[in-house]
Amino acid sequence: MPTIRNLLDFEKPLHELEEQIQELKRFTAAQGIDRSQEIAALESQLRAVTERIYAQLTPWDKVQLARHPARPYTLDFIRMVFDDFMELHGDRLGADDRAIVGGPALLNGEPVMVVGHQKGRDIKERSLRNFGSARPEGYRKAIRLMKLAEKLGRPVISFVDTPAADCSVGAEERGISEAIARAMLEMSALAVPIVVAITGEGGSGGAIGLAVGDRVLMLEHAIYSVIPPEGCAAILWRDPAKAPQAASALKLTARDVRRLGVVDRVIAEPRGGAHRDPAHAGQLLKQAIVESMDDLRSVPIPDLLEQRYAKFRSMGRYLEMTA
């Protein structure tokens, strides 16, 4: 797991307090002088400042948190949530897209199939993973694994963390739109329970291509939107610098999309965000996934498919008031 780096502007007061606490602890260890009261006072101040800052986050702040370079990615969560994960490769049609990972695993001893977007940490891995933007081969690989899960009777757990699907000329030539549509079609009719977890960026069709599920969970500081804020600002105002304004208009925060009925549950993150305590974030996510699986396990498959269809068919409904 990476160390915290690239501090966001609103994180700097927290970092300063943490540095003071660490300095006092180092001084105590070196000099043998008891500074426990000062340390306790600073830790109390740190908790208060953290709660105040995170209670006032703007939608653009949430976007920055969702993209934080130290935030846990799909493979990090897989290591924390599952046992015996074995990654499978290739779409059996021509290529392997490393922006999507997947394979069988055990969830508290129960066999499941895991799929999800994967970003990269350094320049080399970001290039390998295409910054988490999947190509057609990635969605076709995910379809292959989900159909295998259906054949074996294994539930599917899907992790969503992508700015958007790959939009290069090559991806268009090889059918990125068809691949996403096919993934949505197959997931809508998959005869096993599906739990989706939006852990970072849920961007555009790249996200929904892996997000058709019976339970859609979302981490507190993740985002879910039809378009990235920069793209929205470029289209509406011809000015990507207006991304913060677009973020507010898009209603992309977990609270917003839960209120709109797009996700079923928002999972609280550790104080300061998942990147500050990845292990705790993994525990909270695992608990939510297990609880969702417990709810779905007893539902007959025909009822499950009917409920899944009704769930997504009802999204976007609204009442028009007349005078």
C-alpha cells in the first residue's frame, strides 16, 4: 500500500498537525521526557480539525479524494477482502486488457468471481493499466469471467474505479460501445447474485459497463457521474477550468446519487478518507459486501432477475408538476 503523498490543499492543516505529533513522539523516544499530555492535546485537535474539514467538503473536493493517488485500488481491496484470488487473463478473442482484472476468489470461504477496474501507481503501471480506462478487450474479458461465474453458480463482485472507458481511435475501431453495451446486457440477465462496489471514480459508460448489479455500494468519498467534471465543463462552457462548477451541477457525490436512487448504500470511510487508513476501509467494505451477499443469497434467481430489471428500469423517473 502506498504512503500518503501529493497532499490536497484541504489536507495540509491535517498534515501539519500530524508532523507535530510525530515530532513530539520522536523527541519523547530520544530524550525520555514525558510529552504525553501535549501529544494527547494535539491528537484531540487533529480529530476536531479533521471532522470540521470533512464535514465541509465540496463536490470538487470529493472528486480530488476519489482520484487521490494513495487511495486503495481494486487489487488492494481484493487483497484485503478476499482469500485465494487467482487472476485470469484474456478475452479469448484476441487480447488481454490490464485495465480490468478478475478471477475466482473466496469471500469468507464462499467461492465468488471478482472483476474490476485497475489503475496504476507509477508511470510504468499507469501506462500498462491505461490509467484505469478499459478497452473493448477489458469488457469482453469481464463478460467471459462473469459468464464463467454463472456456469459455476458463483456470485459476482464488481469493483468500479475508472475515469471513463478508453476513447482512442483504436478502441472505437474495435467496438468499445458495443463491448460496454454487451457487458450491461449480460450483467442484467446473469443468473447469479451481483454486488457492485464503486470505490473511487465511477466515470461515464466505463463505469456502468461493470455496474449493473443487485446491490450497488459506494464508498463515502467516491464519485459516480455520466461524465468527468472536466469534460462537462469543456462541453457546456468550453472551459475545463470550470470543472469545480460542473462537479456541483453533476450531483456526483455518494450522498447525491444515493438520494437519487442510483446506489443502494453508502459505506462510511475512515476519518480523513480511505487513503489514510486503507486497512480499515477494506474492513468496512468487506462487511458491506458480506451483508449484501447475505441479503441476496436467499432470493430465488427468477425473483432476483426481475428485481434487478425493475431497479435499473426505474432510474431517471421523475414527476412533472403542473399548475
